[in-house]
Amino acid sequence: MTHLDTVAFTSWSVLTAVCMISIGLIYRRFTRTGKNETRPS
């Protein structure tokens, strides 16, 4: 692998991880507000 391939693979992995985390947080937030609305946290 060349240096450019390594940078592209790393950036793609980071981007995928950020997308997965953001989707997980949004899904958790929606399910949390949907199940128990009494808890402020």
C-alpha cells in the first residue's frame, strides 16, 4: 500500500466510525424519549 492509500483508508475508517456513532446516538435518543419521557436525562 502506498501512503495515499493508507491516508484514504484511515480517513474512510474514521468517517465510517463517526457515522455509526452519530446514528447510534440519534437512535438511542429517539428510543429513550419514546419509552420514558419522565426522565430529564
